[in-house]
Amino acid sequence: MKEAEERARNRPRVFKEMSSFGMESHRIDSDQLSASSVSQYRFSPQRARLNMQGSDDEDSMRGGAWCANVEDRVHWFEIDARKETEFTGVITQGRDSANEGDFVTSYFIAFSNDSREWTTIHDGYDDWMFFANNDKETPVMNRLAVPVIARYIRIIPQSWNGTLCMRLEVLGCPYRPNEVTPVDYLKFKHHSYSDMIMLMKSVNDECPNITSIYSLGRSSNGLDIIAMIISGNPTEHEIGEPEVRLTAGLHGNEAVGRELLLLLMQFLCKEYKDRNPRIQHLIEGIRLHLVPSLNPDGHEKAFEAGSELSGWTTGHFTEDGFDIFENFPDLNTILWDAEDKGLVPKLMPNHHIPIPENMVANNSIAVETRAIISWMTNHPFVLGANFQGGETIVAYPYDNLRLNKPQRRGGGGGGYEYAETEDELKASADESLFRWLAVSYASTHLSMTHNYHGSCHGDNAAGIINGRNWRMNDFSYLHTNCLELSVFLGCDKYPHESELAQEWEKNREAMLVFLEQVHRGIRGIVKDEQGNPIGNATISVEGVNHDVTTAPTGDYWRLLNPGTTACSFNLAKSNWDRIKQIMALHGNKPIRLVTHGNTRTSVVHGNQIHGNRRVVVNNGISSTNPRLSPERLRRIRIARLRRLRRQRLLSQRATTTTLPPTTTTTIPTTPEATTSWYDSWMIEGQSSTPGGFTDSIVDYNYEYKIDDY
């Protein structure tokens, strides 16, 4: 404590004067205040305002301060400013009481933009200790040497006299960037389809070096589903750069999302040109696809009706009557049924589940949905969000509800039937990550987590949720590498133009924070021994039963909690041409597989060399596969002895065959390189896996010996 006091005396005294933020004046609402705990209800966070007068009557709810539960080990008091604020200082005071002398004597200050990740003020040596009160009545002001810009501020008491109680005021004001205030150049209005196209072209003309426009396909009425790319190199995918998508307008009458994306295009263009460092770093680090209207036919219908007369379903459906959000193929049931049968992941993958042919061929998939699916699969998207309306919440997979297992019908009819949906929701393998992504948006939004408002049409609290009867996000998760969420922006699907500026302010920071989440987890490039990229290689993370694959350029991204780690691999390919050549000379009979205990997997300076294309990652570190079980070794030995016995019998009757010279051929890592001839390459008692690999081959490298033949 003496060292902290000495450092406090030597700190720089460069202060910026600012007025009080509004604790005492009640400009800060009660719902903006929260705390780690309370000793009792009368000492709630709402009683922490400077000069708050309390009552010594134990039956009164008018406590003279916020008081914490002293049995807790960590204490904090938090203020949500609801927008970026320039904080300059804190004033503290003890508890108003005629009998008790309770006050805080020292504290830390921390700041955050999302209320989850906090940065404590540091003086270069240690966390900056602020020394507070010597009595309960006299206010003590601590000013910051350098203003801090954030949305949330926390006071973290470290020592106190009596009971931990405090009143306070915060110094600061709303933050207004020096470069440009967005309202100065953004035009808040509703756009028709043609207006939207013109605006996107104008942004492209203003920032041609970082923007590009293209079409996903066409609607039933022939309107283009237009997208804009914003990136340092917008015309092509750069190796190592993740691709992100934000979409809106699945339902044409949900206009807020469309206008937010149009505003975001203008904002990013302008801020990049004005050299805003945060925006420059964002744009140069990702390839962002913005699609403001996925249902342009519905968009036109709703726009013609207008914000006041557009009903709940005006323009909601496509011209052909489809709800795009619920129109994606149901891959959940396919995966869950396979899990019930124990087929995952040996015989059924836990990722990139193919669309059944009957779903592709029938007419139940809308033209717009087909265009979106094609777009999803043609880009290595890592993260996405679709903006909608009618509620205030962020939804994450799984959205589909799972049916209970089949139950035998009663009576004499026989057969099976599905019961009602399960009481408990089905959690995805990335449940915690999805929750983090949802919270990153909801908590940064200026009002989405205000639970006292409740939901728009029921008793549920606002915030985040999963488990609705939807399909788009689940399809994205199960068919591609992209983790996608749905952001419901408000109760009014089509608000008046005068409300768009407020909607922009509510969502601007949340959109930026969400986009920045794409850099969480691990990333890298998978190459062969010659340095050529390997596409469609599988990346597995131990403990997460959902894999991802590399892009055609060999790069991959695996979002994880927490942290960021570079994790690249060099893989050695098996010589399948030579193996097939040997098998053809022996009637496609199984060849002898020889294992080498220490050469199955080599790890050199973080690079993993593998005989197959499956890479296993454990917390960002490559790891070898487990050894074969004793039972499997016994079965392999028996099968090997049987094959050798048959070979000896055949060799007594067969003439010697001369093998052609050995050659090495590089097989492209494409789906076509895996053919049905693998089916004959089986050890007795084993079953094949997707891609034709046996259980042993998936886990181990093998070599063949020509001498045995």
C-alpha cells in the first residue's frame, strides 16, 4: 500500500476538465447501474448516487449508499453509459448514516465496450490504485491523467472502513470523434430497391479501392440480389483473411436491417478515407460481404405500402410464397438421427453434411434460397449475422427443435410415431462460442439487454436465445464453416424515417464489435511437403464435436473461446497411385499394412506431418492420435497371419511377377481423388468411413512393403 501511495504521488497530472455525467442529477437511469452484490435490498446500486440521503429506519427502503455483501471476494460497481463516453474522473463518498462510519478507502477503475472484457487502468508498473475517502461525508475526486473512451466503467473497491458502502459521481461526457461525426454525412431515409442500388453504386464510386459490387442471383421477379464487398482487396480472397457476411431483408418488411447495412457501407467508406485507425484495421483484416435485401420482391411490396401502412406480413414472403428464413433444408434431423445410431463421426461427418438429393430436386426450395445456398458454399465464410425485426433479441443455433425418439403407438395399430418436441433444447457443439458471439452483439447494443422491457410480444426477457423453429442458421452451421446468428433489431419492423438515426446509434458499435470477433480462436494454412496449399482438409479441435475444413487456398479459421493463435500445418500425402498399382497386380486384394510406432505422426516446431488429411488440434496445439487398443491389434495380427498364409499358398502355384518401377504422383486434394476402390481395401471386421478410409487409416499412417509380394 505504501508503494502504491508513492506511485500515486508521482503520477502525471495532465487532466481534462469535464462536468458530472449524471449520477446525482439522475440523468443516469437506475437500470444503467449494477453491482457485484448487495448486503440487502435497501442498499441496492440505485442508492449509490452522490449525496444520496438515506434513512436509519431499518424498515425503510431508503438506504444511504450502495453496500456490498462483504462475504463475496470480488466487489464492483458498474455504470452503463449506453454509448461511447469520454470518462475523466470519479468522485466518491461514504454511506449516509447517523450511526455508521462506512466508506471506501481505495479502488481500481476498469473500462469495457461490451461489459465482458475489461481493461483496468495501469500506470506502467501495476494497476493504478486510486485513494478515496477518509470519512463518510466528504466527497473525494480522482481525475484521470488521460481520458478513457468506453461505454462501461467499473469501480472496484480494494479497501474500506467498516462495511463496504459507497456513493459516487462519474465525470465525463458523450464521446464525439474529432475526425467526423457520422450524422454529418449519413442520410437517414428508407430506400426503395432502385434507391438502394444507386446508393451502393455511389459508395463504390467513392471508395473503389476497397469496395466491389456483385449479384448472388435473381429473385422470382428477376431482381438481382445485390451484395457489396468491403476489404483491402475486395476483388479476390486473400490467403489468411477471413470472410464475414452481414445480410438483411429475408422478410421484405423488416426495414431496419436493410437501412443499417446501407448506413454501414457509407460509414466504413467515409471513416476509411478519413484514416480512422480502427476502421482501417477492420477493413484490411477481413473481407466483408454486405447484402441489404435478400428478398427484393418482398422489399418492393413493403416499400410501396410504407412504414405506417406496412402490415406484419406485407412483403414477408417471396413472390412464390416462401419464408426464406425457414426454407433451408433440414440437416439437423439427419445429424441427430445419425448421432442416435452411433454413426458420428466414424460413418457420418459432424460437419459439411450434404443436402439430400430429394431436397435438391424438389420444388420446395425457393429461387432466392437456392441463390443464397450457392453463395454460402462458394465463399469461405467464417462468421455471419442476418438482421431481422419484430423482436429485440439475438438468436443462435441450434434453432430447430428436436423431436423425441420414436415411440411405439398404442393399441393394435403397431408402428412408430414421434412424440412432441423435447423439453430441453438441443445444444450445438459450439454452444459456448455461439453464446459469446450473441452476447458480444446484445451487450454492446444500447438497449437490447434491458431486461426490464421484456420481449415485444410475450413475457420473455430480451437478450439472447436459441431454440426456435428456424433453419437458416442451423443450415449454415451444418453445411458450411460459417457460424451465423440472427439479430432481431426491434419490435417495429418498419419504423418511421425519423427513428433511423436512433437505430443507427443503438447498433453501430454492436456491429463493429461483432465483426471484430472473427479474429478469435486459431487460424493457419495447411500445405503439403512441397508448400502447395491443401484445400478441404479437416481441422478437428479436441473436445468440440464439430470440425471445419480448409478453403481451396489451404487457409482455415476455427473460432474458439478464448484467444487467438496461429496454427499452420504441413501434411504428407499417401502415394495412392502406387498403392492402386500394387493392388491391381494382385487382383485388388488387401495389401499388408505396416505400422511404425514413432513415425505415425511427426511434430516439428509446431508443424504436423500426417499421412491423411485430418488435422487434430488440442487448445491450439497439434496432437498425435491415440494408440490402437489391444483388441484392435489382436485382430490386425490375426488378419495379417491369414493373408500371409494365403500368399504362401498362392506363391507356390503362381509365377513371379515383375513390378514396374516405383513412381511418385501428387494427387490433387479434391473430392474426386477419393474413389470407390477404397471399399475393397478393408481389414476383416472393419467398416468404411466417409471418404473411403478405414478406422485404422483415419488414425494412423501406413506403409507398404513390396517384398511381401
